[in-house]
Amino acid sequence: MFALTLLVGVAVATPCRAQSKEADGRPRPVAVWPSGPLDVVVTFDRPVDPGWMMGRIVRYADPKDRSPESAGQLRIVGVRPRDDGRTLLLATDPHPRQARYQLPIPRTHGVPDDGSSETTAYDLSGLEATWAEGDPPGSEPSWTGWWPVLNLSESRRLTAGSRPHQVGWDLMSRNGRLGWAGWVSLPAGKITVRIRSSMPVEEATLGDAQGAGTVPGADGFFLAEMLVESRGEPLFFTASVRTGSVGNSAQVVASYRLEGDPEDRPIGREQWKLPWAPMSSASPTLEAAPIAVPDLSGGDATRGREIFRGERGRCAYCHVFRGEGGHVGPDLTPIVSKGRAELYRSIAAPSAAIAADFTTYTVATRDGQVFAGVVHAEGAEAIRVTDTNAKATTVRRDAIQEIRPSATSIMPPGLAAAIGQSGVRDLLAYLTTPAPEASR
């Protein structure tokens, strides 16, 4: 069984709500959010067939980045029903980017995706929420879930009809601790962040700043304030309150004020990101300096093929080209139409533009092992991590403690220098020479 809990999530099903039942009687999604890097939860307004989603593809793209590297797809490799079939827990490939993900909702039960699916969008915004019973701090949470925003009434509205969330709302009438964690993006400058809560605030942190509000104000709300010097980069946020005192009438609101502003501004949904979400969807800047391109003319395609296949280049260990090679990295067959200068830059600075489907991850297991490489789902129970030597390791999902994306390509740096300038010319001659079949 794949390890799926209602952990952290994100994004609400905006296209169709539970109230919009059509005459055809088909189930409608109420909310959808990723419960972790490898999982997605979708709730419906009525029971659905678990096989409805199996084998389908989640496509994604960054609306702010039109480059081909920003788009990709995730496979749904496992489905587990909950709540009498109204909630489906989906095991997927990892979510590599802050992007807009399109979850297919089939029009017909049990039919492979033939283009007739509707889609429901989600992203990696929101906060991880946890609730633990009793007084001891650090207790294991008995409920974990997702809030779209740190505003209780707004989160209730956006998740109305979701059974997993209703369980969380009901727990707030019991004595316990409700906590949140996530990244928040704020403008640059001196900023005061305020958490107003009808429940006692036990702790609140934002970056290095801390605040707590133990005495209610004149309006009956507890207030936690944190003053930060923001550089415009995301800051990690945590907070917790004690539940049980006000029950279903509880309120929580988060706001901020820039120095000199006349009033507070609410922290909106687009400003919150899940704790495990990549903090940038743009290409890394580690190798952004201009690359001097040498003379690449000439070269011998036959010698280049030997470099591609042999130990000198080791390209075929990870890449397929015209049917030859491995499947760790992208298929290089289509690059025959690219210019030699562009291909040289890809070899000399492999981390400058990483295809989304081939993002490198660091995977830490509960028994202390650490693996790094390209990650793909290996069925519903495990993932496959392939490292720079094309060695694949299978890791059970329930053994994973943490999985984080990396800004570094699996392709090793320094390859151009190792091959040498004449070797690079031969390799590029091989990669840019049309196949004999194509010529004829």
C-alpha cells in the first residue's frame, strides 16, 4: 500500500464546485490539493469509482515561463479511496515546479484518457495544518491537512464540502493544538506581520522573528506580531494556537503592513506556499554567467558516435539518441535541429536549464539513507531514484522521510572540459548530422 496521508495540501478545485450538479449525475470535484511531493488528494460531492483516475496524466506548466523546460507531466500510478469513495488519494510522480497543474476528471467511468476529460487546476500554494490532542507540546498530530490561506473563514469557504477538512474543523471544538507551517512571500522592506486569533496564540515565527500573544485585546482577539526586514524572498512561517475555547466560532486572520503604510493588508493565497514546495520556478542562476562558445565547426560524426556511446562521454548511459541509450535523461533525438552553440551551452552549463520532467531530487529515508537523482514513480508503493552514474535505486514510499528538489542537473558539470574541444566538435557533429534515413 502506498503511503498517503492527508498531509499538507494545496489549491482548490475552481472549475466546478459541489453545488454545481448537472443533470448527468456525474461526480463533481469539491477540492484538490497535493498532500505531499508525491501525492494528490481530490474530494468529490459523491462517491466515485477509484479506477476512474488510475493511469491518467497530470500536465503542468508555469504561466510565467513559456520555455519548454517549464512544462511537463506527472503520472497517476496509484489510487486509494477514502470517505466511502468521496475522497481519492492519488500517488504520482514528484511535483517539481511552482506551476499550474491540471488534474483530469474523466467524463466517463473507467475509460482511458481519450481527450474527453475535463480538468481541475491546482498549484503548490497553501499551508500545512496539523492538530494534536491534549496539552504536551510536540505531540504527534492526529490530523494533518491543508489550508488554502491563513484565514479560517476563507479556508472554510474554499473547502466547503470536503470531508477531510470537515474532520479538521470538528476537532477545533476539542482541547488541543492547531498549527501551521509554510513559506510566505512578502514585499521588500520593513514589515510587521500580525496573526489575530480568537484562540490563544502559543507561538509564531517568521524567519528569525518570533511573536506570541497570550493576553486577549479589547476586541477579544489574541495578537502575535513579528517585525522582519524582508528582501522580497520567501520566509518560513510557523504558528500554533490552542483550540477548544471558542469551538466553531473560532477566527484566525493573517495580515502585514509595510513601514509607512496606513493600514494592514491581508496575506493572500498566492503568497503562501507549502513547506516542501520548490521556492523558485525559474531556472537556477548558478551558471547564469555568459558562456564563451569556442569554434565548433568541423568534427567527425563517426568519432562523435563513439564518444556518445563510450566511457569518454558516457552520454548513452542516460540519454537516448536515435533509439540507442538509456532513459535517465531526455531523449536527444529531436535536438538534431538545434544549433551547435545551443547544444554546447547545454553541455557546458547543464544546470542552466533543466527540463521539468528531469528535475534532480534528494531523498532521505527514515533509516538515515540519502539518495540523489532523477525520481519517477515505481508503481503505487515505491519510487525509483537514478543517480549520475545511471544507477537506479528503488525506495518504498512509506520509508521516505523527506524529498526535496535540487537546482542542480543530474548531468555532471565539467563534461566539456573532460571531453576536450576536439571531442566536443566530434560529439556535436554526430548530434547535428541528420540520420541517413532522413537524408534519403
